[in-house]
Amino acid sequence: MAIMITDDCINCGACEPECPNNAIYEGGVEWTISDGTTIHEPYKIETGAVIGPNEDQEPVSDEFYYIVPDKCTECVGFHEEPQCAAVCPVDCCVPDPEREEAEAVLAARQQVLHA
């Protein structure tokens, strides 16, 4: 499953530099699928939409840091555990119960994002 940031976030920013996929953004900041990845072609996101690699996407949250689920691999392929959760001082980086994914799915996403 992807990791999510709860509304307990204190906006400290400790999680953002730890993400190997650049999946974490400050609240209100637009994101792109190419940011921190090797994606250079149109990419199909979980909604079924196909987005351009450098096409700005709406922020997931305007209030606090957020994780883009299409870029989150729970650090599979990089670390033993999600690094955002490991460094979060208020434990607000938690598994998203609406996005349960097998480790094989996360590993496959990591391979696509960093081909």
C-alpha cells in the first residue's frame, strides 16, 4: 500500500528529502511524474488518466505535506522500511488503507519509475 500523511502533520518537512521517488511535496505545491524519476513518456496514473511527464498536477493537499500515491513505492527497492515514516517526528506517515498493494506491485512501480 502507499503511504499517506495524516492531518497530524506539523509541516516540518523532514520526510520530503528522504523519499527516493520524490513522491512527497509541500502542501499546495503542484507535482509532476518526472520529478525525481526517469519517466520521459506519457504515464498512466491510478485514475486511468494519462499524464505528460512534465505536466503539472494538482496538489493532493493544500494544507500539509502529501504523498503522491502514483510515485510511492514504500521505499521498496531502496530501503527496508518507508523512510518518511522512519523520520517523521509525529508519526503521521502511515499506510493508506485505501491503497493496499503487494510488495511485488510496489517493486514493479519502482522499476518503472527508475528504469
